[in-house]
Amino acid sequence: MSQTVITCSQGTIQQMKETYGRSLKQKTPQGAVFSAKVDGCSITAYRSGKVMFQGPNHDFEAARWNGNSASPKKKSSSQQTTSPYYPKASLLTSSHGGSDEAGTGDYFGPITVASVYVTEEQISTLKKAGVRDSKDLKDPQIQQIAKRLVELEIPYSLITLHNEKYNRLQRKGWTQGKMKTMLHHAAINKLSEKIAPIKMEGFVIDQFAEPNIYKRHLYSENQTLQDNVYFMMKAESHSIAVAAASIIARSAFVKQMNKLSDKAGIELPKGASRRVDQTAGALIKQIGADGLEEFAKVHFANTEKALHYVR
Ligand code: MG
């Protein structure tokens, strides 16, 4: 069986035990401090300081701890430029793919994920067309640039997770992180099919989770990470493909919001503010709380707050 063994201080082993808290096993072998099981990896730490990682994800799980006695939480807050999943600078100036999402923090409306492939020759054209991080652009500009990307026939894929399915998955125990992972994964596959036989030299995901966690979500659905996929925080400011993806995802999100607003007969605000609570309250009065399933991410605290406006 594939495995990695590392030696750690007792302090690090205690940190591990806390980190794996919910995944700890009741039974431990003789001489062990703890045993845990996460997707794709079993971990056993011994009083001798040896920690054994076994299973398909052994190397990545071990890499979280190897030669590092600091808390992995601290580590995750900084960009890990030495990570094997961090893209080389040269990739960002040559042909590559990128993906980004929209709608994750909005109570109303779906999550949309777009993947875009940009060739080296197209980079300057896209810059001229105004492609940059969608957060710096107003919605009408986003719609215009998205239209331009379509005219330029830039290959892209788009996946929309509508509210009803979102709510179903959420109740099944899926976190937003897992949903985003599976959406990005599907969007990359769809884009790869679209551009075949061209193969992407690299693909950059705007990082929303540590690569290990992303991989673990994939394992939990019997999927594995595609080749040449990299992760980068704030990738939309470094990769034109990710910036273009952020525009397409946002544009699709806005379109869906318009559709939903038409259907609801009220303008549904973006975000998760008090205006959102009030609108949700008004909507509940019209169609009942169950009706929200089609329009909103109902596990957000906004649902509870909206009910105050109904009573
Ligand atoms: Mg993003």
C-alpha cells in the first residue's frame, strides 16, 4: 500500500489530533496516540513521534505536516508559492485555461462557474476588450465584455447550480466548498472536451480551498484532479483566463437573477444584506416559505431573518 511516514514533535501530533477531531477513530493500535480517516487517507500517529499516512492521498496529506510544526490553519492563510499546485509565472503569459465562480455569497440566485481557454495570441485582444477582475467592473460593463467574449469566439464552459438542487445538496451535507469543487471540476471537463484535440498546458482555478481539501472533495465523489490544474489566490488579477471566467460567471449570474426576479414579480437584490431579508419576507408572504427553495440558498441566516418580517 502507498504510504508516507514522517516524524513529528508531540506538539505537532496534538495539533494533528485537534485538526482531525471529527475524523478520529475510536480504536487505535498499540502505541498509537490517535488514528484518523479522511477521504483518501488513513493517519496513525505513534508515541514515538512517527506518523503514518496510508492510501491514495497519503503524500498530500503528509505534506500538510511534514517539516512544519506550525498550525496548518496559519499556513493556509498565505499563498503557498512553493506548492506543486502553484502555477509557474510563464503559464500565465502563455495559452492556458482558468475558472471562477459567482453567486456563492448571494442569498438569492444560483452559483455559476465558468471555465475559459485563452491562447497566447488572444491575451492582448482580451486585455484591449477590457477583460479584468469582474469585481472591479459594474454589471452593465460585465454584460458588454461577456458579449464581446462570445463574439471573439473564446471557448468557454458554464455550469449553473440552480437553487433547488443547491438546497438539496446542502441538506445532503454538502458544504459550499464541495459544491464549488464539483462545479469547477465539471466545468474544466466540459471545456477540455470543447477544445479537444487541443490540450491545455495548464489550468488555473481561483483558489477557494486548499488543493488538498479540493482533492478530498473530488475523492468523496470518486473523481480525481485533472492533470496540469493549478490553484492561485486572487487569480483573476494574475490570469486573463480566470478574469474572463469571472466575467462570464458573473454575467450568467446576473442573467439568472433577472429571470428569477421576473418570475418572483419582485426585484431580487444581490448579496445577503437587510434588503435581502426584507425582500425574502415579502416573497414568503406571496408564495410561502417552501416557495423560497426555487429562489434562494435557504440555509443562509437570511431565511430566519426574513421570517421576522412575515410575523
Ligand atoms: Mg473567485
